Amino acid sequence: MSYWEFLAEYLPKLASGALMTIGVMICATLLAAAISILFGLMRLSRNWAFQGPATVYIEFFRGTSLLVQLYWIYYVLPLMGLTLTPFVSGVLALGLNFGAYGAEIVRGGIQSVPRGQWEAARALNLSVSQQMRSIIIPQTFPIVLPPVANLTVELLKATALVALISAVDLMFVAKQINATTWLSAQTFGTALLIYYVMARIALIPFLRWLEVLAARKVGKA
Amino acid sequence: MDTIHPQKIAQGGPLVRFADVTKSYGDLTVLDRLNLDIEQNEMVSIIGPSGSGKTTVLRVLMTLETINDGVIYVDGEPLTHMPKGTGLEFASEKYLRDRRSKIGMVFQQFNLFPHMTALQNCVEAPMKVLGLSRDQAEDRALDLLKLVGMEEKKDHHPSRLSGGQQQRVAIARALAMRPKVMLLDEVTSALDPEVIGEVLNVIRSLNSEHSLTMIMVTHQMGFAREISDRVCFFYEGKIAEQGTPDQLFDDPQNERTKQFLHAVLDAN
Ligand SMILES: Nc1ncnc2c1ncn2[C@@H]1O[C@H](COP(=O)(O)OP(=O)(O)OP(=O)(O)O)[C@@H](O)[C@H]1O
Ligand SMILES: [Mg+2]
């Protein structure tokens, strides 16, 4: 079987797996983003009722293994009466885990905005939420985007773990094909190529574009 | 706080009154039972050695810091406190939000919002806080940018403006809120010598043509002398001496004032 025949036969299956990978990635990224912002802000609160839980959350999810978290959600939660599909479990584990890292990026970004910006906003009598929304948050974009871009690429690569709880993603499909054809080099070689294309040719240019956009917004480009 | 009783300030009384104001950081007393009245349309300069509490006076009036004791009044109403029964209690954020717009501040480091153009810097708060429409806010902002000579750069971000230009935009931004009193904290200290003049000219015109009430902390004795109605010399959180510029600069009475003026004028 030539590589072209292999592609003709299996590329459609791999592509449908890739679609699942993309779905997991997008949903997990959105969840991680929401968690990052919420917990990043809670970490900065002077109120212990907010800061405490956020600190515990971030410590826990950064301090334990993503794979174990994934297994917990998929295998242990059902024992407590909560059964989730592989897709939902995967999105949840990735979103919760990467959200913890993202929260630290958000916290650092907000803390890097000089104190004078807060004071100028307050002197203009903007309310605290107006200060946050129109003055502080926009200034964090150019600071947080580069580390966020790294994290997003890491998240894309980490989606391969959901194959272990039998979500039918790119990795899962590749293992299936390998099990029936034993064409390991072709199968995993093609999978690697698809991951690379998704990261390098789609995701990274998109994130770079966002960075340029953010830099232009602050008049730096 | 129920030991404090509101002082009625008669109509036509001072625009700003510091009544026995104390501010401390831990053991360090930065303002020590300070009493200071600022009249409508008055231009008051504050001079004094480093650490004497000059910046702190402006910051507590801008409500960027809370005070530990005493009361600050603005426009006949308590600012740092709000009425409760027959006495006063510390003002809530909501109470401050209703009053803080009467005070405007210009900072040593300009603190323009870097993600906004000069014009956007000047329309943001009037729209969000005063509820002006975009057209109204832009009209007002353009008038003020013209006043400070920056209308041609209205679409530039701060990163493309010189320090002097940024500071002039910062003055326009503060004026856009139509404050009753403007606070200027060493607004030329971070500037290159060749652009200081353009900022001083703006302040001059605010004083002479617009008779705005201003409190200015400065190390520029010549300018303070030229423009002020009154000069206050601060020492260790108190006003050690105050008077007209001629009195204070030509005939200082207090030993500390004499020493300070000697040191400063010798250095120049
Ligand atoms: N946030 C703070 N925490 C602790 N101490 C402070 C704080 N802000 C100011 N101080 C102290 O209060 C004192 C008065 O400070 P302030 O900034 O009012 O002085 P200043 O007269 O403006 O001096 P300069 O001419 O150097 O600007 C200083 O000793 C300063 O170190
Ligand atoms: Mg100072």
C-alpha cells in the first residue's frame, strides 16, 4: 500500500478525528478563558472570601497531573452520580486545568498595569468596574497575549489525552487505524503532521495577529 | 467618629477646607492636624522639603487616600465624611462618587491612558461619569485640547507625544470634568527643560483667563512667585508659614522657611 493509497483510504477518518480535536480545543479554550478571568480577578481581591477559593483552586489544578484530573472526572464522578460523555469530560478537565494557569497570567497582567493608571481613572471619578473595563483590562492585552498564545498551543497538544478516555479525536482515530493496519509510521506520521498544521499554520498565526492588533491598540505598532 | 461635628461653611466661604486633618502611615504622621482654607478662584502654591506631605495633601483631597482624623470640606459640604445623625461618619464610595468630580488632578507622571488617543482620553470620563453624549463630550474635549494647544494631535496615542504634550493633554483631560478645583502635583518635574515652558503657559492662562481655583505643588520658585495668590510652606506635615509670594519669598519669618529658600535658591 503506497502512502497515497493510505491517505485516500484513511485521511477522511483522520480528518473527522481532527474535527473532534478542534471542537475539544475550542470549547476547552473558552472554558479556560472564562475561568482565567474569573479566578484571576478573584486572586486580586482583598476579600478573603474571593481570594481564598481562587488560591486553593489554582494551587490544586496546577499542582496535580492533568491526566489524573481527566481520569477523575471521567471515572470517579460517575461513582458520585455524575456521568459525563468523553467529550464533556475532556473539555472540563482541560478547561479547569488550563484555566488555573491562565488565571495566573491574568493576575500578572493586571498587576503589571502601573498604579498611576488606577489613580488617574479614580481621579476622573470612574467607578471601580468602569476603571477595570475601560482602563485596566485593555492595557493587559499586549502583556497577557504572548503567554496566552503559548498556553493555547499547549492546550491544543494536550487535547490528545482525551483519546485515553475514548473521545474519538485525532489521536483516538490514529490508534484505531494503527491497530487494524499496523501501518504505524504512516498513521502516526500523518497525525503528527495534522497536529503541526493545526498549531503552526492555523493557531499561531491567528494568535500573532491578535498580538499585533493589541499592540496597535495601545499605539505601539 | 461621633466626636466630630459638621462645621457649617457659610455661603461664599472657602471652596476647600482642611479642618484638623491628620494622615499617617503606621507610626509616620504625614499630615499633622492640618488646617488650610482655599478660597474660590484662588491660586495656592505649596512648597517645602521632600517628605513634608505636599503630595499627600493633594492625594487626600483627591480621595486617593483616606485620612485618619479631621474633615475635608469642599464647596460647603464634607467630602471625606457624610452626615449621620448630628455627626459625621466616613464617606462611602457612593457618597464620594457623587462629589469627587468637583476635584481634578494632574499628576507628575501624566498617567494618560496609553490605549486611547488624546481625544479619547478626554471624552472617556465625561461620557461615562457625567453622562454626556459622544458629540457633547467631543465638542468639550476639542475646545479644551485647543486651549492647551493640542487639537492637532487629538488622534495621537500618548506614546507618540512628547512629555510636555502628554502633560497638556492630561490637563485637558482633568478640565473636561469641569472640576471646581484643580490639583497640580509637580506637573513639570518629569519634563525636559525645553518643554516646561509650554506647560507653565497653559497653567498661566488657566489662572489669568479662566480664574480656576488651583492648588499647585511645585519646586519652581520663580513660577510660584509669579502666579500664586498665596504660597504655603510645608514642614513635617504642617504649614510652617504662609503668605503672599512677596511676603514669603522676600521676608520669610520662620527659620525653616529661610533655610529652605536658601538651599533651593542657592541650588539654582
Ligand atoms: N503609601 C505610603 N506608605 C507609606 N509611607 C508613605 C506613603 N506615601 C507617602 N509616604 C510617606 O509620607 C511622607 C510624605 O510624603 P509626600 O509624598 O506627601 O511628600 P512630598 O512632600 O510630596 O515629597 P516630595 O517633594 O519628595 O514629593 C514621606 O515620608 C513618604 O515616605
Ligand atoms: Mg511629592
